[in-house]
Amino acid sequence: MAMRRARGESKPAPKGRTKSATKRTGAPASSSKGRKRPFDIDVVMRRVRDAVSDLPDAAMFALRDLGYGSVFEQLVACIISIRTTDEVSLPTALALLERAPTPKDVAALEISEIDAAIRSSTFHGAKAAQIHAIARRAVKEFGGELPVDQEVLLSFAGVGPKCANLALGVARDVPRISVDVHVWRVVNRWGYVAARTPEATMEALERVLPKRYWIEINRRLVPFGKHVCTGVRPKCSVCPVLEYCRQVGVTEHR
């Protein structure tokens, strides 16, 4: 006759399964969205910084470290990077800027020559015309050097807050937040902010993110978003900030 279980004793696990079984997504059961610590941006940024230390740097910062750190060079590089991966945009920007690093140099080129140099980037024809127009205005109106002025940068056709802020932040350490697709995805997935667009995310971050991280957040979250907190099936099982992340919108992960 089978023995009755003592009061309070748990049921045995069904055959073929154990209490340590993983979720169907492949992430450990311990990654439950219900077990989270209060969000601490200082701890999160420190852990993200460590996690990406061996990964390729974000393209704009890598370009600056190669010696192309003027506001003009950074703005041109950001324009080239639009809808183009870092792996393509960095060597493409170098192909142009090694030949023509200043507004005067670029203004002296034909648009077709600029186009040929940046042909690997998306929408290269439109970007070539845009870069040429910026170079000519820089020479004519600003003495051949773009000023450290957000309003001036935003006055150029096709230049939005992302590129203006990134150019000022990377080139001159002006505290500006630049939100690309990686920053947008990651901070909203964390639950740190809740915003539908990159522009709204930038405004939300300006309200809550300490200024000491305004430039760094782009530098760190670009490689983090590319290699860990990916758009499809993020690598939650190896994420160093999982205990702080609300995993907003995550339905499947690794």
C-alpha cells in the first residue's frame, strides 16, 4: 500500500521534468520577470561598461580615437552612419575623411567624388549632396570650421537631434544625449523609461539620466545592444544587468 505524503510535502515533479527545468525560451527559470531589484543606473552602467570592454567601440567614438574628432568630421560620419551599420559606416567615413578632413577640402570636391567615396553607405547619393552642402556653408558662413552650437547643426538639411548631439558630445564633450535604435531599445526594455520613439526617449532620458552618463550611454549601449541586448531574442541568460531589467516587450530570449 502506497504511503501518504506528509502534510506540507510538495508533489513530485512530473516524469521527464525537474524543478530546475528551463523555460521554453531557453533562458534559466531564475530569469523570471518577477524577481527584479530596484533599478540602479550607476550599477547598471558600471556592469554594461565592463560587459562591452572587449567589444568594438561605437563607430563615432572609434573615429575620434583615430584622430577624426572635429565637429565637422563627427557630423559627416554620423550622416554616413544613418541606416548603415558601424561595420560599414566607420571605414566608409574614413574613406572620405582621410582624403578630405575639413569643410574646405570637402567643398572642393564634386558631389560625384563624395558619392564615390561613401558608396558603401545606404542612400549615398543623397548623403553626398548633403555633406557637400554642409561643407560649403561651413566655409562661407563659419570660416571653414563648424561652431559648437546645436542650433547651427540642426539648421543643416537632414541633420536631426541624434547627429547634432552625437557630434557635439563626441567632438567637444558637450553633455548631449544621442538616441539611436540600440539606446532606444535597451533603455525601454530595461523599463528605465517608457517612450515610443527615439526622440521621445531622448526627452525622457534628459529627465532621469544623470548628466555624467549623457555622452557615455550611446558609447556603451551601441555595442551592448548589438551583442547582448539584441533586437531579436536578446541574450538574457548572459546579461549582466538581468536582475535590474524589466524585460519590457521580451517574449523570447536566449
